[in-house]
Amino acid sequence: MSQLPDPPTDTPKYLREGLQKQSPEILRSIAVFASVLADAKERSLQEELDAQAVDVVDETTPDGWDADEWDEQLKDSNAPPRATLTTKTIDDRDYYYYQWREGDKIKSEYVAPVSPQSK
């Protein structure tokens, strides 16, 4: 019998052991399901980001902000270029955050308060 390949190191033990006991047909079926599930989870994460996104496509300065101050706030953030500007409410105050996806996690980076008086 030929040697079986090693599973990815980040695969949980219960999955590694369970998969090694399955027939080729079941493994192919699981592979298709895993691919479809991964696509669905990625879409769900993107939909979550899109639902929280603030429409700032043209990088306009929000009401109440000086254009130079706003540009400085955006430059100071450490978000990647693919990040989406969103608002979050914390303790009844609104804040701008950049959000982006890294793998299956959603990352956030604070930008500024929505109302500059709250700075």
C-alpha cells in the first residue's frame, strides 16, 4: 500500500483521523462540500463587510471634518488598500473604522470619530 499524504498541519485532530478512515468516494464528496462551504463563508463575510460599509467611494470628506484633517486621519490608519470604511457605534457614539478580511477573520482599524467634536 502506498503511503498516504500528510494532512495540513492546521487541520484539527478529529478531522485528520476521521478523514483518513473514509473511502475515496466519500473523500471526494467531502472535498466538493468543503469547497462549496468555503465559498459560502467567504460570501457571507463579504456581505457582512458590505452591510457595514459607509458609502465613501469617492473619498469625500465627511460632514463636520476639515478636508486636510480627514486626509490625515485616513493616512494614519494602518489598513490595507482593500479595506472598507465602516461605522461602528460604541457607547452611543459613532466611529469610523476600516475593515478587511484576512482569511476567515475580519480585521478592523480605528480611523476617527464620525463627529470630529468627539476627538
